[in-house]
Amino acid sequence: MRVLAFDPGLARVGYAVVEGGVNSQSLVECGLIETQPEISFPERLSSIHSDALDVAMDHNPDCIAIEKLFFAKNTKTAMDVAQARGVLVMLSFHIRVPIFEYSPAEVKVAVTSYGSADKYQVGEMVRTILGLGDRPRPDDVADACAIGLCHLFSVGS
């Protein structure tokens, strides 16, 4: 199974393409989609959609996995991230693949066995599971890898 995973944001969207199953996982590609604050909000959303669509078309995923919105203290930031997340959810409709959503705690438990793991612990486990030399950077990319792994583990269980 090939999974396209996203850690949504407005300024930075981490993405990862992982494949395999519960017993074997590999990283195909990972990276960052970035938008610039000086362009309009609609342009930023359009840029996220366009870049995510390019990744999807390059890798032909079987599904998309995305992190559920975690509502923090900053309402404005949460609303912006929710709209960026909506663009990524819409992508699943455009490429006609199912989408699966996971909470931050579900992702952390899946890759570290600890629902309160910090960013470093998540990155280290992603590195270990995928057999990488270094942790994926920045954290948005490591989180996207973890979201993809979470889906592979949940489908296999």
C-alpha cells in the first residue's frame, strides 16, 4: 500500500509518501510545501493544493492520511490551519482515493507507543522504523512520515 500523508499547516505542510504494511515500511519521498506570508490567503491555499496535487500525481497513492486538527490556544492560527487542511482533504476527492484521519495522540502511540511523546521522540522513531540516517527535518516532515506510518500500522492491525 502506498500512502500520501500530510501534516497540515498554512505556512508549512509536511508531506510523506510511505509504502508497505504492518511488517515492512519504506519512505518513497518526503518534503515540505511552503507558502509565503506576503501572498494573499486564497493564493496560499491554491499553492498548497497545487503542490500537493503535483506530489499525488507523481506518486499515485492508494490513500491519503492526514492529521486531525488539534485546537491550540491561538484561534486565528487554528482557523487558518483548518482551511489549509480542508484543501488537503479536498485533494482526496480530486484524485479519487480515500482519506483517513488520525489525532496527534493516535500518531504518537502508533510510532512511539507513548501518546505524549515529544517531537524529538517521534522523529527518532520515524528514523528508526524507516531505516534513515537522520531524522526527517523539519518536524512537519517527520510528523507527516509518522502519520503515514500510523496508517500503515492501523490498516495492518
